[in-house]
Amino acid sequence: MVKKAMNPLGLFHQKIKNINENNLDTRIKSKSNKNEIDLIANEFNFMMDRIEISYQKQKEFTAHASHELRTPLSRITSQIENVVADPKTTVENRSFLKTILSDVNQLTELITSLLTLSKIDTKNQENTETHRLDEILFSAIENLNKSFPDFVILFEMEESENLDSALEIKGNKNLLEIAISNVLKNACVYSDNKQAKVKINTVGDSLVISISNTGKTLTENEQKNLFQPFMRGENSKGTAGFGLGLRIVNRILNLHHSTITYSITNTNENLFQLIFHP
């Protein structure tokens, strides 16, 4: 009788334990208002309603603010580029304007990253279309080479019996390409030779995309906070960025029920593995 009476508390505890930013719509079922457990469940549901509304308002504010800021920044960028291209502009002024343009571009990149984060919402994503991850990877590599022609991506694919089926995943193609592009760019930017190695293979039924580079590695303390927003390691000194790239990657992969891990394979080799579960 005691076990039966305490069983709802066990279910209650398990649901609370599993709550995170991706499932704020979690609610506890209650049969009536006659006992203490149902009363607690009702109060818990009211609390979750308020938290979810507050969280959505925060995301909406970030999205709206980002949209409003992008328009004037685009105008500023266009005007500076026109003045820089004007032959009447002196060399000294052109150098000064290019410095300002670099800062404006970094600010635009930050706002774009914040806007991307605000749009990643589990409830609003329809992960019904099937895509091939190798095609998304090749598209990401091609776009990266356009923006950074001096980057070199070395590619390898390990054949296996279930590779074709493992390469197919249901999800948002654009978000997946953003995730892979961010890891590729991160690997090249923080390498000591502007190179990254990419390998596709399967482990059981899961598909693994391994992206590695040589360069400074992260300390144990930095690894713990690697996927937190605005986190930048000691190896980022002298490199432009805001520490949002891997946070975005982590959110996108969570949305697709996949994971990303970081490890140090050799003395100076960083390895990121994107693991897509069936």
C-alpha cells in the first residue's frame, strides 16, 4: 500500500529530473484536487506555464531585437564599402574605414548567431524530411571554401554495410548545414596550418562525422564549459569570434537527437565527433 501510494511521487520526480530548455512543455497529470500529490502537481503545472511563457518571451525579444539591428548594420556596411571603393578616398581614410568595416561585420555575425539561437525551437521544428548527411557535409565544405579559400579540408569516408542507411537522417537541412559548417570553420580557424581532417564512419547503427585539427588544445576546465554561450578558450587569443558557434551546434544536434563530443587524441590534436543516432 505504501509503495502504491508513493508511486506518483516517483513519476513526479522522474519528470522533473528530465526537464530542460527543450521540453518546457512538460506537465504532470493529476486525477483530482483531493490529495496532496495532485495539489502539488497542479501547482507544478502552473509554475511550468509561467516559466514557458517567460522563456518564449525572452526568445521573441532576442529575435525581434536581432532583426531590428541587422537592418541599420546592413546600411552601414553598404555605405562604408561604397566609400572604400571610391577612388577619391585617401589611403589613410580607406585603411581607417576597413577597420570599422571589420568591427561592423563582427557585430553582424554576432547578431546573426543570436538570431539563429533564438530560432532553434523544438516545438516549431518539423523534422520529417529525409536528407543525406554526406551531401550536407559537401555543401558545407563548398560554402566554407568560398568564404575561406585558404582553408584545406581533407576528407575520408570509411565504407561499411550500413553506411548508406546511416547517412540518411530526418531533420532540418539548413540547420544541419549550419552545425557542420560551424565545426569545420572552428577546426580550420584554430588549427596551426589552416587545415582540418573530416572522416565519416559508422559505429553500430550510428553515423559519426569526425572533424580534427592540429593546434593548441583545451584544458579540462575549458572542456567542461565548451558548449556554453560566449565561452572562448586560451587557444582563441588573437582570433575573432564570440564563442557562440559550438553552442549553436550543440542546440541543433540536440534538436536532432544527436550529440557532439570533444577529445584530445594526440599532444596537439583536437577531435570533434558529431554522432547521429538512428
